[in-house]
Amino acid sequence: MRQIVMGKDSSSIILDTIPVLLVVYRDPSSCVPCQIDHIQDYRNLYELGKIAGDGYSPIFIFSPNKRRVESVRLSLCRARFRHPIFLDENGSFPEMNRHIPADPRLHVFLLDRNRRVILSGDPCHNPSLLILYKKIIMRMLENGGEMP
């Protein structure tokens, strides 16, 4: 997967070094340019990274249809998003993760240091779920990236 920061190719984040990951995945059936327009909806979870330090990072994985890859790249350039985004140009993410449910509400999930799913659900439009995510992330960071 290609890593992009502010519309340019990058390799600024090495996932293996981050114990707690929040994955926001957008599959080929979603309108990826539309999702890019709403990427700022996740700012609360990015701001948590300022408090948590290097032990936590949210990442976006966009897996557009092959015919939409170029329009997605253009949308990413226009968005000038300052955090890493992974562009899955070959559809390898869903291929390697067939267990991901079809329901897009479950395409946001929290992984521990062993890359086990700890929590799933989109906290963007659910304040209670956002609070739960924050609480679990902080708890995991206190325990080396794992749930006690």
C-alpha cells in the first residue's frame, strides 16, 4: 500500500513500531472522495495522539476501485491532510482481511500491539462510543499496548 501525507508519497510512519492503532478503512463500495471530504470528522481521535504520544496512531486505509485511484489521489492532494493515509491501489487490504464485516459501520476498529481487534464501530457520530474509544486507548497505553 502506498502511504501518502499531504498528497505526496511518504514513508513517515512504520506501523510495526506503534502499539495501538485505530484503523479507519474505506472499501471500494464507498465514495472515497466523499470520505476524504469528511476525514476531519476524526480530528478528536487524531488529537488524542498528541496526548498519547508515539504509542498510538489513527490510520486511514482507502481502497478505491482501480478506475478511481487517480481521482482519489487528486482528492488527497486537495485535502492536504497532515496525517498518513494508506492508498490501497491493488485491493490487497480487503483481500488479506476477508473477515472484515460488510457493514461499513464496523470498518473502524482499534488494534492492540498484537494486532487483535479490541473495539469496533465508528465513533464519529456516536459520542458514547468516542468516549469508550478514548478510555480504552488510554488504558491500553498504560499497559504497553494491550488490554489488561
